[in-house]
Amino acid sequence: MKPTQRWLLALLALPLAVIAAPMLVGGGVDVPDDAMYSSVSSWEWFRTAIHSGRNPFFVPGRLGGASLFTEAMQMGPIYPGMWLAILLPVPLALPLTFLLHGVGILLSMRFLARSFGASSLASMLAGAAVAGGAVGAAGFIEVQTDWLPVLVWLPLVIGCHRRLEDAEGRDRMRWALWAGLALATMITGSHIRLAAGACGALGLWFVLRPRTLHYAIVSTVIGVAGGAVALAPALLEWQLSSQDSTKAVAALALPPFQVLEWTWTASWLAVKPFVTSREFGLGTVAGVAAIVGLVRAPSHRVALGVHTGLLLLLSADLPATRLVLFPLTALAHPTLIEYYALAMLPAAVLAALGFDQLAQERRVALHPAILLVVLGFVVAAVLRVTTASDTLASEHELQWTAAATVRMAVVLLAVAGVLWRAKGAGARATGLAVIAALDLIVGGVTYHRSIPSTPLALWDRGEVEGEELLAGGSLHIGEMAQLAHDGIDLQHGLLAIVGEEEVEWEDFQETGEMIDLWEEAPLLQAELLHRRWPVHLAMARGWRSISGRAKLPPVRAATMLAPLARTLAGSPSPWEPVGDDGPSGETPPLEPIFGSPSGIGWRTMVLFGIPVAVGEEGEFFEVPDVFPRCYAPVGLEAVPDDRERLQRLLTEDRAPSGTALVEDQALAANNLGAKVSCEEDGHTIEVQADREAVVAFREVLNAGWHVTDQAGRQLETFAVNGVHSAVRVPAGETTLRWRFRPPGLLPGAGLSAMAWLLGLGGLAWIRRR
């Protein structure tokens, strides 16, 4: 490799460094809410659980206790990237993981582009456009750890299949096995929605390139089976949290949010001006090169353009498309921008091919079709600015959007100058690569500066004054109010309680970019920075907590917490979903809610066993008598109606020694009672009963809880008092052991082990032969 080319390759790696620099050198996180609630907090919990010998799959610090697979953690716990959290403190492990994935994206995209015949320099441009452009920025700046494995491994899967097409004999099977293992690794590390989207994108590619479909089937079977250790528990939790699978299917008829809009098409050349917008692009140079690669590509490369177009189509708000392509959109709905982002991967390969064509033949840019398409994107960028009142939230966004459009114009002029004046393919390639790198670097700086607030430092994890007050369990008042604004009624299975006809989708749609970031982001940053008790604290210490946010919380916990969330959000009635106008947003007086035994907050805390509630303004409420970890009710009263049972639980006095409410009439019983005692670890209960009794455990009923007696027999669990798990025990002495194992984990692990053994064994056999 020539020294000049080495210098250019290094220059094209700089956009990634710009995107990653704040996290790596101490600037912190620009968009901290999702980062702190999901990525950082869950990594803190994972490290705490492993080092303290606790079960990492049950998260006590999330909504009163939740499975790790209910979106409590974005990056899968079996994925190697997560292992750094065991070896290093999270403020070091998280940035290092991101850096390694950023380099991985560069190399995997380079491998993919090279597989299609692009030059080394052009392939590096493809990697830089993804890792250091809008797609990579979405992962880095918003700390989306679940997004990065897709960007690393999906290009490798497609690249292996491209090389398989040109291979012969056993080499074909070798590439198929490598593709399968790469797919398994991707599924193991990414969020279920993103994994589903990536598999959908891969399936579309196989349809477009059916010549080696039998090898594609082999790699897909190995990949899906190899990722089953993460996929099976996540799918089961998704199914359990939706309560009724028919509702999940019917939800496809509802309009999605975060979909491809016409104004976002300008980002193909005029890259998005601020990081939190959901637009994606490759930068102006790569955008023009992708158009060239599509228009002038040989016929066998047209599949890349068709693949890009189909993924963009999947991201659009087209009901017919969603229903016809149901298998691809079921898990991704109602956010479909995953396909829009994934479309940038084949588009980047087109960009690499077009870059080589521009370097070899400068007049290719004058092709009428190319000029027309480029002009169309330029017009779209101008229209985005001129129609700002309809599409942007504030003058600040207008200014940044206009600046992005001006930058696009400057880059286009620079590209035209290079193509006009540079002599020889090498000079044109060098000039275009320098312009592309500078454009991406300026874009990265723009993303970081587009949110005018103080970044949240990752390493600020010192001792918190007064944190021992929360060690017994806590509820965060502000976050409970936020649950109502986030649409807990629609998203988490409460349709069965409130009635489908009473819920309007529009009540819960996210406002997206219509929020003025210049006003909202600094307030959000400041609130998280100056909290007395940081949002990550309960997760980092392993304490019980009703705090944090989850897009897929346990349905029972969501059901029980919804009335309190509505009350705190200013809803007129805690028993009805918020009205057409949404919650008022006015915080009601907290003393009647948490300071009185008749308050809905007090009674919620009693049932969840949470003795302390804290507010954002320093409010502090204590509940002296909460439900213990285990208890034996004297009777069971059946209340089959969901709404009535919920209302009674939160309006009547409840005591562990009283009568508990159950859902099934067959469970009703009187004259129960037993003496129970819990051991220190909280998961072993000694029962002394003079007659048949019921013993309850203060954890939200979940299919992952397994209860066995001293003989090892598994006992059937059922719900009491809405959220607690209970079993029947016979008269006499019984030792109950409660253990948590996510549904599907063991079968998934067995299937994954078999797939990996088959894949690695096949590779070893081929190498020996």
C-alpha cells in the first residue's frame, strides 16, 4: 500500500474518532435519558450482579423487579461485548465497547464493499460513511448499545454470502458457516426489534440473490439457532408482555411512528442537522457516489439498489406494505426506522462502487439520470428549509437545517471542482476522499453541538450522600408521572382493563422532532445532572426500585402502577386512561398521595414492598409497614373483573395477615394460615403449617419464577393481590426455594450450543479436508 493511500485511510477513520471522542476522553453522553435509564444503568446492574454472585437475569431495580429480557438491558448478556462490564468499571467498559464496535463497523463495511469489487479506498469510505456518519452517530451519541452489533455483524453476513456466490466446492459451505456464526453473534447482542429488522433485511437480500438459496438456508438456520439463547427469552417476554398475541397482530393496523417522511429524503445529500432526528444519510460525497453506483452499476449489482429501495419502502407509513410484509414488520412495529437505517448499508456499498467510477471516469457525473437524481435531492433539501414551519419545531432547528443545506452545497461545489480540475484517477480519488472525510467530520461536530447542554459524565459514580436511605427500596415520583406521558396504557397490555374502544392511539404518539431540543434538552440534562440520587443508583447497587423506564415492562407491574402514574400526571381519574387532551402535566399535591395511608401512592408502595418515595424537588415520604418478602394470607377472595380488582387493591387497606385477592374463582378459600420465615437470601422460605395453606412471595408474578419444595418438586404459582406470586403448601413443614430463570433460556442455550458446535465443527472439518 502506498504511503498516500495509508494517509487517506487514516483520514477516513477520523469521522469515527470525532463521533466517539466525547465518550472516550471524558465529555460524557450528549443524550442522557435513554443512555442512563437503559444502557448505563443496566450495565451497572450486570456488573453488580456478577461480582456479588446474584442472578443477573432478574433486575430488582426496574419497576419493582423485572426480567433482564424485558428491555432492561439493550445489549445481550451472552454477547462478548457485555463481558467487559465484568472485567472493567462501567465508565471504562462502555466507552471501550463502543470504540471496538466502531472499528468493527469500519472493517465489516470495508469487507462488504470489497466483496462487491470496490477498491480499498472506496471500501474505507463506505465504512466511514456508516461508522462516522448519521447511522453510527445514532448509536454512539445516544449510547444505543443494542444497535452497534447489527452494524458490525450484518455486513459480514451479507459479505460472506456475496463471496459464497463466487466460491467453488467446499469453500461455499465454509462461507455459509461463517455467515451463520456471524448472524448468531448479531442476534445474541442486539435488541429483539433490531435483530428482527436485520433478519428481515437479510431475508430480502436472499430473495434478490436466490442462486445460492440452499446455502442461505443453512446459514440462517445456524444463525437463528445460534442466537436462540438470547432470542428465545426475548420473544417469550415480548409475547407475555403483550398479553394476547392477537392484539400484537392487530396493532399493525395502527399508524406507526418514527417512519420515513418525505422531508428526510434530503438527508441523502444534506445530512441531518441534529443527532436526535431520525433521518439517515451517508454524507454528501457518499450520497452522490451511491447515485452514481446505482445508475451506472453493472446488472449484477442492481440488487444493491433494489435492496436499498425495499428497505426504504418498509420504513414508510404504508399500511398495505406493513400487512403484506407482516413477517418482517411484526416485531419492528410501531417504529419502522430500523429499516431506513439498515438501508444505508447496501447504499454505502453502492457509494463505494460509485466512488471508484467517479475516480476512473470523471464525466460519469454528467450522466443525465445522475444529474436529475442529484438535482431532485437538492430540491428536497431546499424545500425542507423553505417549509420549515410545517416540519421543524423552532427557529434553532431551522438554523441548523439551513446550515446543513449550505454545507451540502459547498461540498457539491468542491466535488465538481475536483472532477473538473484533477488529472488522473489517483488525484480524483484523493480529492474526493479528503472532501468526504471533512464533510463527515464536520457532521460529527455538528451532531455533538446540536444539543446545547452539559454532557453527562459517565465516570461520575462516587458515593452519593444519604444513599443508605434508599437501600430498602424506593419509588421515584417524577418517573412514575412520566409513565403516563409515555403511553403506558396502550403499550403495555392495559387494553384488557380499560377497554380497547376507550384508547386513542393519538393520545400516546411520540412528538418526535416537534420538541424544541434547544429548550427541552438542557432542562433534561440539568435535571439528571443535579438529582440528589442519580437514575442509575438503584441498578448499580442492586436495590429494589420502582424507577427507570422500560418500553416493555412486566404487564402486571404496569397494570398496578398505571393508576398512580395517571394520578401524578394530573389525570382526572386514576381508573380511566388519559383523555383526548392527555394528562394535564400539573403535579398534584404529593402529601395526600404518599403521606396518608389512604393515598394511592402509599397503598402502591405497601403492595410493592417499597418503603421510601423520593421526588425531584427533594420530597421524601416513608411508609412504615409494607408487605414483607413472604407472608401467608388467612383467606383468598376471588375478584375476576380486572378493573374492580385493581380498584379494590388500591383503595382498600391491605395487610399480609388479611384476605388476599385472586383472579380465579376456583382459587377462593377461607381459614388459611401458616407460620413462615424467610432466610437471609430471600429466596428460601421455611413454612410451618397446621393445615393446607397459601404462601405468597413479594415479587411480581412472572413465568421465570420457579418454586420447588424440599423434594425438588416444582409447584404451580398463581397471582395474589395483583402482583405477588403464591403457591399452595400442605400441612406440616415445607421448605420452598424460589429461583428465577427467564422462560426459554435453557432450551435456547441448548439450541445455541448445538448450532455453534455444528458451525465450528463444520469449519474445522473443511479446513482439514
